[in-house]
Amino acid sequence: MARVLNNLLLFLIRLALKIRVWGYWALIYGYCALCTTAALLKLCWNIVLRPTATFQWGIRETPPACLNDTSLGTHCYVRIKESGLRFHYVAAGERGKPLMLFLHGFPEFWFSWRYQLREFKSEFRVVAVDMRGYGESDLPLSTESYQLDHLVTDVKDIVEYLGYNRCCLVGHDWGGTIAWLFAIHYPEMVTKLIVLNCPHPSVFTDYALRHPSQLLKSSHFFFFQLPRFPELMLSINDFKALKALFTSRSTGIGRKGRWLTAEDLEAYLYALSQPGALTGALNYYRNVFSSLPLSHKHVRSPVLLLWGERDAFLEQEMAEACRLYIRNHFRLNIISGASHWLQQDQPDIVNTLIWTFLKEGEGRKSYRN
């Protein structure tokens, strides 16, 4: 009798797990269909209002002058032997100084760290990378090439090919996700972790599934699962959606800080209008659901989490919840009035908070190899 009950219990546990998995994917595909329907309606409305302009967009042939500003650093390239990929990065500061590595988010590139490159080059070898699929770095064609483990390995390879065995790692948005994961899997290579407007991946997963408001704010995760159609929607009307993302009152840069200049915006359009650029950026999203939940979660490096109070995409409650997964010093700073793009619209405050964090504890000398 006991054996029968045990078998029945195991069956029920397995069934519950299967139902949970089915429910997870049903939610993803159902929400994806909903977002697609909304996007189709928006496309039809655009065609009615602007029948000739809707499908017009142009590749920017010439980079704006700001991308060649020598005060930001030197443009360099490194080819990783293991992956065969070539990465572009901008570096400043003396070689041999401790490494501060910057990882950008979506839909950005190295240029999003322009204020930090100037600020921290006095004490660090600062390096802002174009991550795979972005900017002048190589753009793998297959969606599978953007799985999280590949993206984390890219960071390890870049640090080592730069001649370092550890770094101060700084990440924003998607770069923040990869920074969290890198610190989890390679704790010995991260002296300090600085993350801007990106929760710990486990916090994000748990919170989004329990809070419909966050799920709604993350609707782009579901829409971007589709092939080709998201690229079209981001391109129509000469990249109107991308322009709005950076400049609108609800989501844009500079609502209470520095405004994105016309030349800055053109820099983003130059990078994202190149053939295949949008697909590379969107492929990060097309692998995310198969990579969660995480098997390893704890971060053992000191962590600074900076959070823009008026982030249009991420709810602030997730920031404090990150403390659960950190086994070291944790500092959280909420920046009043700052947007999702806080290192660009509030650079002075961000830089000051980073300096304060860097001076805590062991001091700057601890960063040297």
C-alpha cells in the first residue's frame, strides 16, 4: 500500500511540474500573440495615416563626428580565438591600470558610456565594448549564438585577451543581466560589480510572474520572440520607434537631466540602421526564456545597484529584492527623476555614486592584478 502511495505521489509531483512548464510556455506564447496583434493594428494605422512614408527608412552611411571624439578613447578590436568573433571596443586610460569594463544594454552600443569613459580614465583602464551583434563587433547569424552562456563567455574572453584576470564590471540593462551572470559564474574575476537599472535575473523572473504590471511593462520581451516582424516595426517611418524610445516624455533620456542631442541620436541611428544590426540586438531576447530559471544565483562580489526612479520598463520594487542573492556588501541608490538610461541623463550623479562605491572597503589599490 505504501509503495502505491509513493508512486501516486511521484506521479502527482511530475504532473504538477509538467503543468507548471506548460503554463509557463502558454503564458509566453499567449502574450506574444497578444503583442503581435497590437503591433499589427499599429502598423495598419500607420499605413492609413502615412501610406508612402511608413516603409521608408535609410541606412546611415557616415558616422557622426561624436563617434570619433578622441576624448572618449581609442577604437580597438580584438578577435577571440575560441569563438572566432571580432569585438570592437573603445579604450582610454593607461594600460596596466586596473580594468573597468562597461557592458551596454538594448538598443545601445559603446557610446552609451561616453560620460563614464571620460570620468574614470584617470584611475582605470576603461573599456566600453560593443557586445556581439552590436556596433562594429561581429554579428553571428544564428539565434542560438546569443544564448546567455555565450554572452557570459564573451566577457571572460575579452577580459583575458585584454591582459587581465579580473575587473571592475559595470553593466546597464542587458549588459547588467550579463554582468550579474558573469559575477555569479566567475566571482574571482569581479573585484566589484556595478549594475544600472537591471535587477538580478532571478528577481526579475519571480517578480514579473507575480506582478501583471511588470509583465505589461515587459511586453517587448514577448513581441521580440517573433522573427523579422519586430525588425520591421522598429524600422518603419525611418526608425520612429527607436527615436521615440530615446526621446519621448514617457521613456526617453533627459526628462530631468541631460537631453540627448541631435548628434547623439544620430549616433544611435547610425549604429542600428546598419544591415542586420536590429536582428543582432533582438536575438538577445529570443533566447532568454529558455535560459531561465538560473541554477546558480548568488553573487559574492561587492555590488552597487543604481536605479532610475522613473524607469518606464522596470518597477523599483525589484531593486531592493536583489539583496537576497548577494553574499557581500550591497549598496542600492535610487536616483530621483532619472530614467532607464540614467548613466546618460544623470551622468554626474551616477559618476559620483560610482566613485563613492569604489573608494569603500579595500580602496582602489585592490583592483590591480
